[in-house]
Amino acid sequence: MKKRLLGKTGFEVSEIGLGTWQVGGKWGSAFDHSLADSILNAAIDNGVNFIDTADVYSDGESEKAVGRLIRSRSERIYVATKCGRKLSPHTDSSYQPGVLRQFVEDSLKKMGLETLDLIQLHCPPTETYRRPEIFELFARLKEEGKILNLGVSVETVEEALKAIEYDNVTTVQIIFNMFRQRPAEHFFAEAAKKNVGIIARVPLASGLLSGTYSHATTFGQQDHRTFNRNGEAFDKGETFSGVSYSRGLEAVEELKKVFPDQPNLSPVALKWILMFREVSCVIPGASRPDQVVSNLKPAGLPDLTMEQMDAVNRIYAERVWPEVSKEKW
């Protein structure tokens, strides 16, 4: 497994990590700790050393599973978690230093750790980025030894640019994939100037870029791909990276022509992201151990050719950009 520097954290992380939103099973299903353990250990056994979780994933069960993994392994595993999404209502006024401090304390307790490698604000409202006192809190938490680094998970490029104005923001987690290319155009260069690590999330556009879905594909009632396609439940740009399902399927069919030897597009979709050297780590999720192994295939693939990169850009420009061009993603 190749490693990359996670910005000014100084961490050498596997270029392919593991996102744990659905680590205990499929989205919307009951959390299975035995399954979670098998997925997490499969990742470490295959060279992954960066795990991303959040306090809201399966109402804290994901953090518990990650903590159990850390305590059971001898390898150095870097753990990133997130806080803020538990706030109800999830509004700027709900973001208060005392509440966020308690979230950090709760995550430490659930994972059984003394220090968090990386704590990330979990897609806070845009207004929150204009409040220095929120970011100052994490400087104090670092002085107290409760965290090593602060990062931010963002929805938009504009939020990412605002976040890195704070010197103690060491990483930005942002949606970046074949269907969401704006970060490379407007954010990556600025992040590189400030040595900010970039974590690419939703790399497969909620599975759409695997190339295995069709108009006949159905998802469970509790699966966000059923109830949040247009942002009805939470951020519009999350599910399928904000691309309409039908338009996404059309684009995927074009991508299959570019990579005709790939029965599953996931490896080349992940490899495409890794072609951008500014990206420190990409964090696909997995609901089964074999998916972990499949997600690691890009590490052994040759670089995409210039012709393939140009073809992906053309499909994005023709099929995706006209639909999402008014967004700030």
C-alpha cells in the first residue's frame, strides 16, 4: 500500500483508507459488531492505516468498533472522527464551544482513547466558518492533549477555502470524484500552498460509479439513496454527489466505454482520484470484507492514460456539469 503525507499533520497515511459510515452493515440496517470487526480488520490486514468515522455513524456504534480495533492491533492506525452533526437543530447557533468539547469527550470515551489523531467538524453550516471562537476551541483541546489535529468535512468549495484560513485546520474532507470535479479546479492549489491534507470522501458517488446500478436497482427504505436523492433529509450534494440518478446512469454508461475491460468501475474511479497528487487519502466505505479488498485494487493499477483522463473530463463536461453548474460544490 502506497502512503501519502496528510498535510501538516505529518501523518504518513495509506492512500486508500476506510470510511465507516456503513461499516456495521448496509445503510439503514441494524449495526452488526461482528461484521464491523471483520471489515475493519480486513482493512488493516491489507495495508490500510487510516480510518474515518463520526459520532453519528450508527449512533456511536461505529466509533466503538473503531476503538476496539485500535486497542486490539499493534500497528499504528490513524483515526479520524467527526463532531457536530448530533446538534439538533443543526444550525449555526447550536455550535457552541462547550457543546463541541463534550462531543470530543464523548468520542474519546466511546473509543477508549486518550487522544484523537484527527477531529473534524462535520459539515457545519456555512455561517459557522466565520466564527473564530469555534476553531480556537480545538487549539485549546490540542494543548490539553485531547486531540492532535483539527480538520473540517465540508459541503462546498467555498467552505473549504474559508476553513483553511484558520491556521490550525490541518485537513479538509471534501466530496471529490469523477462526477464532482470542482474541488480540483478551485481548491486543491490553495490547499497545497498551506500544506493542508485533502481527504476525498464519497469517492464512488454513493456507489453509482461502481457501474453496477441500473434503473431497476432498488435500495432499502432506510437507505439515504432512497430518501435523500434530492437533499430531502440532509445536504443535497451528498447522495450520488448531487447528480440525479438517471443522469448519473447515463454518464456511467459512457464511462464503461472508456474502460471496457473493467466489469466494475470502482477501481478505476478510485484510481482517477489518486491521479491528483494533492489528494492525501481517499476513503471508500465497505459493508462487507470483500468490498474492502475490492476497494484496494486501485493500488495495483497503472496510472490512467492522458486519453482516459481526457475522456472522463469530456463525459463530466457533457453529462454532469450542465446539471450541477449552478451549485458551489
